[in-house]
Amino acid sequence: MAAVWSGLISAAIALGFAAAQQSTLHWFLIPVTLCGCLIGTDMVKWICNRLDLYDATGLIALLGYHFFFIAPLLGKLFRRKPRQSQAS
């Protein structure tokens, strides 16, 4: 059941990012969402108290969900082209 919830949460977040800005609608969205689904199962178990509060699996799952799912989406959303420096 945790895998289903993880998939729904990850898909909703990915679709939200894709709806927010068209530039996030990219091929990398599929593998990043799959990573979010995989690591999100442990996060959902930790949130639903199936894992202890200070269990290393749950804490690493929270960090991993941010590092492998949320951070790449934010990086793609806010990536801007660098300005060209003009010599004066």
C-alpha cells in the first residue's frame, strides 16, 4: 500500500511541476518520478508510523526523497541561462 501512495504522491508532484512551467516537461521527468516512487515507499512507511521515529531507514528516505526527486525538479524549474558578460 505504501508503494501506491508513494506513486500517487510522486506523480502528483511531478505533474504539478510540469503544469507550473512548461520547461519541466522533459524526458528526465520519467526516471526522476520513478526514483521518487522507489524511495518514497520508505518515506510513506515512516510517515504512517510503520517505522520507528528515529529509524535510519525513514530518515534516509526523507533525505533521499528530497535529494533524488524534489531537488532535480527544482533545479530544472529554476534553471536560467547565464547572462552574457559584455566587456566594457
